[in-house]
Amino acid sequence: MPLQTSKSRQFGNLATSFSTPVPEGDNRVGVTMKVRQNLWLWMAAAFCVALGLAIGVVLEFGANSEGFRAALRATARLNLLLFWPAYVGGALTALFGKVFAPLSNNSRNFGLAFAAALSVHLGLVGCLCATGNVPDAKTFIVFGAAAAFVYLLAFLSIPRVRRALPDRFWPLVRALAMNYIALAFIKDFARPGIASFRDLFLYGTGSSQVVIMYVPFAALAVLGPMLRLAAWIRKPRQREAEKLSIRQQALF
């Protein structure tokens, strides 16, 4: 992937998802080939896991609307688990240090693996529609836009495409797309998760199974934007602290 310019570096780790810098030098071609091979492995593994999960669920519940809905629920959770490290890896590293650097360094791998797994999820949507149970227009608009953003980010992660873009274009598009996808996950998980948790622990109604199915994923979905916001707020303060430290050192 292309090296970041001085303008794009100001976004730090928060702008690394779906992009990875490639070192300069004689080994650039070799490194590029290795990066591409790793990407294909991540994407192929994510696609196979999602496909295997979908097939297993459909075999269990049947190739009907109930089975396809169950498979959609299962693959949606897998998609969140792949998207979340790509979304918050940089923020976790900025907030808590290098212990989370592996997540930040592999954010592009997670992002493109998420895009690969999402294709299975979209295929299940097509199967559900084929049974005559077509989701409403609002669902297609909200989640269709999120899917479009996923593949837009995947397309813009291609090195030649990135190099053709203005310096400021990628961080802005990426921020808009990633945050919209995060909000789509919140819409998908948070409301059922909060309602099931409330009904079970306040009123004694509802199902613990529903709580287990929704609450952990709702927590991840809500926590992601909070971590990103915290990292964004901390970054200017951290730069000011570094400048102050440099000034103090210059006095001695």
C-alpha cells in the first residue's frame, strides 16, 4: 500500500483500516506480494468460515425462510466480530498502548475479511427474498447503504486507486463509511439487546437465550464509537503534552 503523506499521517492509527503502508527499497516487490498473499488468505478464510456457518445453520433449520433468517443472524454476528477490530484497532492502540498494536497493524486484513464474509450474508438475503419474505424498504436502504460503503472502502484500498485520490479524500470517506457501518450494527443489535436485557432483569420476562444472542454484540457495537471518540479527543491533548515536554527539555 502507498506510504502516507504528511497530511494523512495526522489521522494516525484511526486511518489505518483497509490500508497498510509498504516499505520502500529493493524488497518492496517481495513485501507487496507477501501482503497480497496474506490478504487473500484472510479473505478466503473469512469467506469459508461464513459460508460454512451459513450452510450449517441452514442444514439445521431447513432451506426455508426460518433457516435463512437464522443463518442471517449467525453471519451478522460473525461480520461484527470481523469489523470491530478494523474499526477500533487504531483507537485501542492510541488509548491503551502497543498491547493492541497487532489489531491496528492488521486492520486492513480484518476490514477486507469482513468484506469477504459480508458477501455470504448478502447471498443469504437473496435466498430469503427468493422464498417470498422480502425485507421492507427501510431495511434495504439502511443496510444496503452500509454494504455499499463496505465495498467502496475495499475498492479504495487498492493501491493504484488510493494513489489517484487527493490526500484529504481517503480519511474523510473512510471516517464517514466506517462510522455509518458502525451505526448500522448498533441499529441491528442494540435495540433488541437492550430490550431483552431490560425485560429479563427488570420484569422477569423474556429469554436468557435472547440476551446471550444480543447483549454481548450490542455492547461491542455501542463500545466501538465510544472508543473512537475517546481516541479522537485524546489525540490533540497528547500532542500538546508532547510539545510541552519538548519545551521543558529545551530549558535544561
